[in-house]
Amino acid sequence: MTYYVRAPGTCGEFLQGSIDGQSFLVTCPINRYSYALSNVVHPFSQTYCALQPKSAQARKLVKQLVYSKKNTSICPPVYVRSDIIQGKGMASSSADISVTAMATALAMDYELSFKELEQICLSVEPTDASFYQGVTQFDYIKGTISQPLGMCPPLKILVFDEGGSIDTITFNQQVDLQAKILETPILNIMNMNLGIATKASMVTRAADPVKVLAFGSRRAHGFDSAVQGNKAAIIGGCYGHSNLVTEYKYGIPSNGTMSHSYIQAFGVGAEAEKEAFVTFIKHRRQRKRNSLILLIDTYDTIHIGIENAIKAFKECGIDDNYEGIYGVRLDSGDLAYQSKKCRKRFDEEGFTKAKITLTNS
């Protein structure tokens, strides 16, 4: 009987790092394979060839294992072919080694366990665990972690080859390997935060004594960058920020207001806007000193918005004795004209400490 074995290559890995100093990766299998034949009846495809040194070493280790179990070393030849690009970190060697080992064991009528296969592969070189089905979390140095994570979801992967090649054994012998693995994500995180903090420092110093708020969440590149970015802006000198997740995650009180979509979620018109204001105030005031800044330009700033804000503050018992910041935000139109009108109305109603925040993007 001719035995046919295949194992996939990988496109790097989904994740690589260490847990408590223990190296691991999460495999990213792809539909490119190494194939092995044993017990071949000639003729067979010329695309198969004799074993490369690493595969030959794997075959030798299997023969030694089987001999220790069954006292036999007779094994027909094994031939391998692959459509995985070599020397590009796509687990071509790992796939070749694993299919060679499995085909050798089958030819010797021995059922090789995954644990035995794993140890044979690791004895040759650090391995990508391409012989496991689906996605696997794996200790590619010692094999102490081996956790199946399910089948790989359908993906289209685009690979850019910038030239060069890599040898797995040489690569993993580097004494500073862990530092090199961590360098890119650390710099990615630090550079973004340092860039935002630096810009915030420049802006706040230029604006002094006027306070500057960070309202950049909508323009951040991803959810977490918005959260981290607001923290970095505070470190850089901003007076406040508008991201609630930053507030709850880092304990930095937010000074933001609300979005137009929040107000429109309560309906359309003056009454819906007032209801949105009252609900906002009641929720926000549960935390001491929370800012209560109402966005008043959804419909009509002067005739509806400021009047609803005054009504909402009165209904909720907010006045100049409130320990936090309270007031309104203007986000459109003639900000200078509207801010003067709002200041006059606040003063007429006794809200002399009410703040007027201006934003314009």
C-alpha cells in the first residue's frame, strides 16, 4: 500500500510572544502544502524528490523510535514535494519534516501519536505545529503548550515579499529574539501615544491660559487607539477628554458632552431634546463632579437649545453650587455670536458659572 501524507504551511502566525517567559505562537495555516509518499510503486510523479537534510533527520528519528518499540528498522523510501515557498517564514521546513515523519511511520506499520510527532519535529528544529488540524496555540521551542483553538476562519491573505530568506534554526538561536519579537508592537504602541502626547503639549502651551479638550476619538485609527490616545492627550497637557471608555478604564474624568445622534435617539423636536438633556444629567451626576455639558445646536441653538438646557438644569437641581463643570457646547454656526447670546441667557437665569464650550471640526 502506498501512503500519502500532506501538511499545510503557514502565513507567519496569528500571534507570537511569551507567557511567563514561555515562548508560544498561534498558527495561521494556509492552503499550501508539503506532500510525502511512502511504499511507492513506480512509476510516480517526478515532482517528488529525495529528502532534504532536515527531513532525512526526521526520518532517522522515526526509525529509531519504531526500532525501540518493534525491533525493526526496515523502511521503504519516502519522497517529498512541496508547493510552499521556502525560506520565507511559511513553515516549509516544518511541513516537510512532519509529512516525512508520518509517512515513514506509516511505511513501518507504526501509528505515530501527535505527541511523538511533535517531539520528533522539535528535535529537528523549532516548529510551527503545522501537523495539528486547524489553529493551535503552541510552544514552538519545547512543545510544553499545545492547545487547539478550532478551525481557521475563511480568510484571504495578501503577502508582500521584500526579498531575503530566513533559516528557522539560525533565527531561533538569537539571544535577543524575544526583544526583536516585542520591538514592533512596543514601538507601535509607544510611538502613537508619544506622538499624541507631544502634539497635545504643543497645542496646550500655545493655547495657555485657555484650556484644551481632547475630542479625537472619531478620528483615531481604531477603537483602542481612541481610548489610549485620549489618555496620552491628558498626559500631554489637555484639560479633559470626551471618551467614556478612557474614563472608566483609567479613572480620568471625561469632560465631553454628547453626540447629535444621542439627542436624536429620543425623537425629533424640542421636547425630545429636553428629554435627552434631563436623562444625560441624571445619569452623569451619579458620579461626583462629572461634567454636565449639553450639546445645544441639534435644532436651533438660540431659540430651542439654550432654553432646553436651562429648563433641564433647573429640573435636575443644577446651579452654581454644583461641584463639577456644567454648561453647554456649541458645534456649528457663528460661534462668537451664539456664545454671547448663551452667556446672556445663562446670566439672566442665575447660571453665572455655566461654561460655554466651543467646538468646530
